[in-house]
Amino acid sequence: MRIGLDIDDTFTETKKAFRRSFKKYQKKYNSTKERIENLNYEEYKEFLKEYGEAIYFKVKEKKNASKVVRKWIKEGHQIYFVTARSKDYFEKMEEYTKKYFIKRDIQYEHIFFGVRNKYECIKDLNLDLFIDDQEKVLDSFPKDKLTLLKMIPDKNNYSKYEKVTNWKEIEELVKTMH
């Protein structure tokens, strides 16, 4: 199978890493900004310059993500990571991301960085499966071309797509697909 994966909040726990780092930022700089979204462009770049490693290299993966992906690779599946992560905000983004996968012994066919329209980026790859945590991303894919799964924190979250909450569920679904 040819499998496309988002990274942030599909493979990793990025939102949690952002929240932890932003709390440290607020404390260190006595920041009155209540949310990370309230930082302007320059503040955000400075925030990532200081906390980017903790967010993008030291971020925890979702439980069993590496184990499942390594198993798929051994079984001959092709893995493509597709992410909005971009050097626009953080210069070391690609470096930290690639080191992250090397550290976890995750091989992949390709990582596509800075992708705003994931389907347009990968439409010629003839994927069988794509997994993302954002409804609007999945909405950009044709419904009849491939299987789409939405990674959600719990089954109570709404989605018009098949929902998964963990990598064991994903592993079981993939077994039924091939």
C-alpha cells in the first residue's frame, strides 16, 4: 500500500508540545498574551527560535506510531509524510523533522514540507490511504480516490470521515485493506 501521513497531531502530539512551550514562554517573559495565536509574526518566529527544538524534535509521538509505521515499512508499504511545517516560521524545521524520524528509525519515501493543499501536492502518488487530523484537509481530497482517516482525540469528536483515535486502530484498519 501507498500511505500518506500528516505529522502534527496525527503522528506526534504537537499541540501538547506547543502548549507546554508556550506556558514556559509566558512565564519566562511575563507575557500577557493569553494564546499563542495572539503573537504577531515576529514574536511567533522568536518563540519558535527559542522553543522550536522542544516542539519539533523533542515532541512526543502518538503511542505506537513509530512501531506501526516501522512494521508497515517491513511489510513493503510505502510511506509519504505530508506536512504544513515550513521554514517560513522556523529555519530548522526540515532539519529537526528529519532528525526526528532518523532517531525513531522511520524510513519514508518522501516528506513534503510547507504543503498548503495536501491533495494537490500528492495527487500523482496514487495513495491508497491518507491520515490527517484536520477535517478541512481531508475535504480537499476526492472521496472516491482513496481511503481517508481522521485522527481525533476521542470518538466523541465529529467527523464525516472514518475516525481513529490511536495507532492500534489504524493498524487494524490497514490489515483489512490489503
